[in-house]
Amino acid sequence: MQQTDEKATIIIGDQQIELPVLIGTEGHKSIDISRLFEEYGITTFDPSLGSTSMCQSTITYIDGDKGILRYRGIPIEQFDRPKPNFIEVAWLLIFGYLPTRQELNEFRDLLTANEMLHEELRDQFNNVPPKSPPMAILSAMLSQLACYYEKFLPLGDDDLFIEAAGRLISKARTIAAYSYRRSKGLPYIYPDPALRYCANFLHMMFSIPYQQYIIGEEIEDAMNLVLILHADHEQNCSTSAVRVVGSAKANLFASCAAGVSALWGPLHGGANVEVMKMLEAINSGGMDPKDCINAAKDKDNPYKLYGFGHRVYKNYDPRAKILRAAADRVFARQKINDPLLDIARQLEEYALNDSYFIDRKLYPNVDFYSGILLRAIGIPTNMFTVIFAMGRLPGWIAQWKEQHDNTTQKIIRPRQLYVGKKLNDYVPIGER
Ligand code: SDX
């Protein structure tokens, strides 16, 4: 971050306050108000932080107007390549550079060495009701990792951090698969150390005793791509939650468990499930695409066109474009025609030609096509947000580490604008 020679001036009554103006790599300017309250007793008001930079970061860059997304400067489109590699991107996000072959192999070995759960932790899956929401299980089990891997909780030791990060990324995958197996009343399948990250996940999801699930190359590639596209997205709701919790020096497991809880919301990571419900309602004849569009436009109706709109993108989410093309590829190779893809395209066509959506710059976001591709991979709808969390883990870890390594970072504690009662007195109950 660089300070410019420019100043921002705030004039309140006869008070004139000059503030520094900072500038980011791509020319974005930000007024430094960090000392405003301390020096002038004044705060700014921005309830959803939509106009507030809560940190400086080198991890992900988004230009919402141009539909640009880059991980450590690399455009997201460049990860849509033959043999996409989620673990390579995880390393890039966390450590800031693409790994050498040796580094990648060593990281893979760390993940493989930590793919199993402690047997007591695995047994705990039998204590949750079978119909438990997988996101509730994921959040609870990530927090539980602190019970079994206490030695990785202290902060400040880089070797411990890498060990903790590897455990988290690897075990989250096993926890995700086991939450699915629990919901189906199926036996838990041990991870296979001979398989790579995504293949091992699909093995634990779909193999049955004495019959290994055969993973097609295009399915493994599609799974890697889905996780890569969800890996980070700068200061979204769940990443901000991870930063806030981490700013209190909470450990990595607890901070990422907080991220899972935030991601569960239907306005955030839970939207991919809502998109599928919407598409299935249309496919079953319960709704017409036009009904969806009209309901979404009706101010008296809380209905939203899920998978559309974004806090930052006021253009097509570049991830949605890649996911849509990947869904086409997988369906073509599998020679299947999913009616939900046709319905999604029809909805997109209606919305992108409707002034309500055009005027508000509402375009498809990552969640609009991700569910269709996950369905093609064979992932059930109730697991979609869990997959989102698996993908987002390296981003949460990278952002948590970046904040932790910033020695000037203080605990995040926003102010408020109090609009409650003036001075008041307690009234004993007998006099009320
Ligand atoms: C993710 O932040 C991230 O980076 C998140 C994410 C990530 O990778 O981490 O990209 C992942 O969360 C993607 C978003 C998934 N959520 C959805 O698809 C849910 C549906 N979308 C909306 O809820 C909404 O678009 C939000 C929450 C995503 C964004 O909300 P904003 O930017 O605050 O938009 P807004 O509420 O200010 O809306 C502006 C106008 C409003 O109408 P007016 O009051 O101006 O008349 O657009 C309308 C809104 O009612 N609007 C929609 C709409 N989204 C916004 N109307 C109908 N359907 C929608 N989907």
C-alpha cells in the first residue's frame, strides 16, 4: 500500500479534518480514517462495510465493474486448464507463489499423512442425527480438531502453521465425505493414500466396501476446478468472519469454523442450494421461469433470483462463465443432457434482457452454475455449500495468516452510532 500526496478533507461545522489518501496496486484509492476517532472523536457509518477497506491484502484482486478476479495476480481464467490442480492453487494463495514440484509433492505428502480422522472423532459422526445439515457437522468437527491437535494451536510458529493448515485442508475433506456418509447411513470409507485430493474425496463419498468408486478423469478435473474457483474472494462475508475471529488471536481451526458458519447463510455460500431448489421447482412444473423472474422483481415478495447479483461484481462473475463452460464439457463427455442446465440458461436469458436486472447490474454469480456442475459430478444438493467451504478453506487460511503476520494488526473492534435511550434509571419490579 502506498500513501499518495493527496489529502481528503472532511469539513464538519467549523472543523476541517485532513486525512491521508492511500492507493492500491491497481489504482484504487482509500481514505485512511484509522485515527479519525482517536484524534477527532468522530466515526464513519458503513453498516455493511460496503465502502470500507478492512485491511490491505496481497492475496486476491477483484474488479467488480470489469468482472476481473486474480489470485496473487494470476487471472482466474488461467486456472481453467487441462488438469486443474486445487492443491497447487491452495499453496499459491497461502504462501504467495506457485510451488516448485518438490514443494507441491511435499505439501501433497503432508495432506496424505493427515487425511484420516482420529478414530474417536470419526466415532462422533454416529452421535449426530442422520439428517443433520452437513454444514452444522463441518463447523462442529472443524472446531473439534482443536481437541485432537492441541499442539498446533499456538500462534507464531511457521512450521506449526503449515502443519495446522495441512491438517485442516486434508481433514475437512474427510469430514465432508463422512457427513454425507452419515446422512445416507453408509459405512465410513477410509481415505486411500494412493489417490490425490479430489479423487480421494470422491472415493470417500461414493466407494462402498470392496467396491472402489471409479473416478473419471473429467470428473476429477471438474472437481479440482470447482474448488479452485471457490478458493478465495478477498473480503467476502465468511473471510471477514475468519479475520475478525483471528484478530482475537483465536487459533486457525476456530477461525475457519467461524467462516463455515458465515458461509452457511443463503445470501452467501448457501445460495448454491437455493439455486438448485429454484431450478428443480421449475423443472418439476411447480414454477415457470417467468414466474421466478417476476417474483424476484416484486418488491412485496421476498423471493430473490438466487445465483444472481453480487456485492462487488456489477458485471458477469468470471467464475460463473468458467463453471457454465465446464458444465457443458462434462455433460458432453458424459453424453447427458441435464434439463436444469437448459432452465438455468433460459433464466439467465430472461434476466439479462430484463430492465430490472440490467438497471441494477445483476448478473449470474458463482452460485448460479456451480450446483449444476456439482450435480454432474454426482454431488447431492445438501453437500453443495460444504464443497464451497472445502474450496474456500485455503483462502480463509491465507487471509488468516496474512492478518496474523501483520504485526501492526489490532483486535478488530468496530464502533457504533448509539441511537438508544438517554440516561435512564432502574425501576424496581414492584414499581413497574
Ligand atoms: C457469494 O462477497 C462475495 O465475494 C461472495 C461470494 C464469494 O465468493 O465469497 O462471491 C459468494 O456469496 C455470491 C452471492 C450469492 N448470493 C446469492 O446469489 C443470493 C441472491 N443475491 C442477492 O441476495 C444479492 O445480490 C446479494 C446479497 C448477493 C448482493 O446484495 P447487494 O449487493 O447488497 O445488492 P442489494 O441488496 O443492494 O441489491 C440492489 C438491488 C435491490 O433492489 P432495489 O432496492 O435497488 O430496488 O438489486 C436487488 C435488490 O432487491 N437484488 C435482487 C437480487 N440481488 C439484488 N433482486 C432480485 N434477485 C436478486 N438475486
